Amino acid sequence: MSEQFSRTEMLFGREAMDKLENARVAVFGIGGVGGHALEALVRSGVGTIDIIDNDKVCLSNLNRQLIATHKTVGQYKVDAAKQRMEEINPDVVIHKHRTFFLPETADQFDFAQYDYIVDAIDTVTGKLELAARADRAGVPIISSMGAGNKVDPTAFEVADIYETSVCPLAKVMRRELKKRGIGKLKVVYSREPALTPIESDDWDIEAREKDESGQMLSDREQKRHRLTPGSNAFVPSVAGLIMAGEVIKGLIEF
């Protein structure tokens, strides 16, 4: 193992580092939560990682997403992430998937090839499909619950989905997973009550009605922008780092 990972090896040992180097992890969603999880996995020595996202970096990502800089605005997130990860570890193998994970796109992925799955996507339908596919493939998965509209990074917990409370997203996931006969799902969640976002003033609302190129957004896109939760630099990042820690410990059976 190279000197780059020597400090990690001091904690876990050579055998564990070999396991990480030979592991393949899939990170679905590389935004505020997933981007931090991804980078922690690369810095920990995971050898092969699939990254799945179809968004482009935009100005509103700059407050919380590792891959977002003024230089990367307009780039696809998977492209910016791959470049950054290879700058951290030139030996890492990054497989890019420029797509949103939904039930309609699930067949693009062979879940049996993964040693662990990180679910950092936003849609309930996608999260449920990921949980179902991982369950059928027998692959461990960790899923992020709601991190938007929250300000306490110390409130996160790791639990089984059926042990969660307060979080509205976790409530929906519990109900729908039970319907599907899925008996467990490791999640990172917070019992902190979500804040109500402060309404934008007229200038902000007008600005949101155009994309980065100045084109008017569709009605659907405008509605999505106005429903977008508030966020910050210190809550999603903590959720992502906790997820990465659980993955690392799971891979090396720590």
C-alpha cells in the first residue's frame, strides 16, 4: 500500500487496505451528500467506484457540494467528480454513468458486481428501487434520508429504517418498503425537525425562472426550484461522511 494511505493503514492494517483496494462501490447521486461520501471513499483507498448522476453543476451547488466550483459550473457532475477523484488518487477506477437512477433505468446496472451501494439520491421511487435491487442481489446498501432544511449536523444517527422516527422521508420509506416485503435497510437519518424555508423575494423568484444559460425554465422546472429545500455546507456533508464510514467499516468487517 502506498504512503498515500499509510495513516489509514495504521488504524485498520494491511489486509483491510487490500480489501478496500479490491472493492467496488456504487455511489448513486453525487450532490451534497453523495459527493462527500464519494470523496471519503476515494481518500480511504477504495479501488473501484461507480458514480451515477445526470445533473450538471450549477451556481446553487457552490454552498455545499465538493465538486462545485466556479470552474466546474456547467459541467456534468460525473465528469467533474471523476476528474477530482483521479487528482486525489490517480489509481482509482471511476465508472461514470450519466443517468438518473429510476425504476426505468435500473436494468442498466448489474448490482451483483458491487460490494456496497451508497444511496444518496432524492426521489422516493429511485430509493425504493435501489433498496429492492440491493435486497435481491444480496448487496449491502446504506441510504440517506432527509438532510434538507436542517441545521444540526450532530443529530444524525445510523439505524435500520424500521427504527427511525420524526423524519418524513423515513416514514414514507418504512411504509413502502414494508409493502414490498423488504425487512431491513440501513439508513442515515436525523430526528431534527425540518425548518420551513424562508420564501424568496421577488428578485430571487424572477432569477430562478431562468437556467444558467439564461433560458426560461419550464413550468415543471420552476415548480421544482420553488420546492427545493434549503441546505448548507455542514449538514449534507456530515451525512455523506457518516455513510462513507459505514461503507468502509462494512467492507473491512471492522
